[in-house]
Amino acid sequence: MVRKIGVLTSGGDAPGMNSAIRAVTRVALANGIEVVGIRDGYKGLVNGDFVNLTKRDVSDMLDRGGTKLGSARLPEFKDEEVQDKAVNQLKSNGIDAIVVIGGDGSYRGAMALTKKGINCIGLPGTIDNDIAGTDFTIGFDTALNTCVECVDKLRDTSSSHHRCSVVEVMGNHCGDLAVWTALSCGAEVVITPETGYDELDILERLRYLDKAVKKNHAIVIISEKITDAESLARKISLNTGFSGRATVLGHIQRGGSPTPNDRVLAERMGQKAVELLMDGVGGHCVGIIDNKIISMPIEEVLEAPRKSRKEFYRLFDNLV
């Protein structure tokens, strides 16, 4: 029987993490389970940086971005000795199980703790939408809205000066944020790990849009870690009729009040996590597939390929 659970956020922060913390806390308390917040992710877990959470403690945080518990990366957590320290901290504080909110690195930590006898449930908290086993991650929708708002504003100034705006968005080797932004904003070009990077083709396409179509502006959306946005913008200026300008949105995509979609998604996932722990389940992660909240073994999710997004790229090609 679960009497006390911990909750932590790990890795990069994402809007909606606070909503998930709130949901886990309130659902657990409603079922007679104590809740402990673990500060600064696995680092705080190893150091025993714990705080008891009450219903009042998680009030007024539903609309806050970031994570109230803080987050930190701890690469050393892969070492068994470090994991054993974490288990000892949990046992000495009477914590029976943990809800871990984060990305695939956070999932690996949760799986390791489960193997050591501490049931853990993972919630997908990342703006990149790069986790298998779920259609959407907590934070993706908010980050997408931020990207769309920024690109819409760039289009206004680009069309005034015959410019091509090269906008780099996050994604961490996943093109979802880029392709959804491109579809939402009517971009002329999208560059992601899925499309590959063909510089000559991109420049030829932009020359065609300038000379044949007579467009007065163009928008290029590119995922991070593919090529240097500033360098591409300079080549656009030199090889097309457009004046290239690069904008790297950076960490502005991580912040801001979560959208209603992210808030409700976090709440639904938080409730599912507590229910799983009450049923004695550990080593699972929660996801949403076809608008249904599901859970899968973490090990399967980490080994599974991400769901194909070809339909979105076909749609983009048809709309350009």
C-alpha cells in the first residue's frame, strides 16, 4: 500500500510541469496519500532536498510556467552508487514511490529506481515532443503557440522589406515543433531531421518564389542542430533576391503560461500516475494516444521508434 509519494521534475523545464505537480499532489491527497516535493530533480533526490506538499502549497501554480520544484541535470545518476544513495534517502523518509516529470533521460532514472524497488511513474514533460508512447508531451502546445506568435510578427516586418526570415526553433532532433509551426504560419520552407538539409534545393526554391511567383517575403522554419541559421540567412542574401535574416527563438520557447491544452493534459496525466501507483504499478510512463490517457512500460517506450509524422510533411508539401 502506498502511503507517501514523491514528485520531481527533471531535465529541461516545460510549461505545464506545475500543473502536473498540482494534479499529482491533489489527487494523492484526496486518496489519503502524503506527498513530498523533491527539489531540483535527481540532484535533490540524492541530497535529500525534500518538502512536504499540502493542497495549499500547490495553489496558484496552475497557470505558472517553469517548475516550482526546480530542475537540474545529474549525469552521475546513471551510476549505481548514486542510485543507491537516492534509494536510501527515499527509504529513510518513508517515501514509497515517485512520479517523475521529464524527458527520456528522466525516464531512464525512473526505470533504474523501479528496478531497485521504488515504483516510479514517468510523465512526458518536454517542449520537443520527442518521446515515444505519446502523441503529445506536456509543454509542446505552449511552445508551439509561442513559436507561431513570434513567426507571425516576423512575417509582418519581412513583407515590408522583401526579406526571408530564417527562424530556428527547438526540437532536439525531432521536427514536430518546426513542422507544426510551419503549417500554422504558412511557411515556404521547413527543414527538420525528417526532411534532411539540401541547401541547393532550398536556395533554388527561394529564387523561384522571388522571380517567378513574385513573393514579397518568405519564411523558412528550421529545427535546431541542423545548420547555422545565420550562415543560411547570409547565403540567401547572396544567392536569391531576398534579404536573409536569422532569428533563433531559443529559450523563450520554454517559458510562459501553459495553454489550456497543456494544463488539462498535465492534469489528466497526473491523475493517471497516482492511480497507477495506487494499483502497485511501477516502471511505466503515461501518454496520450488518440485522446486516450494510457500507460506503457518505460523500457518499451525507450526502445520504440517515435510515431511517424509523414502525414504532416505531406500536408505541408501540398500547401506550399
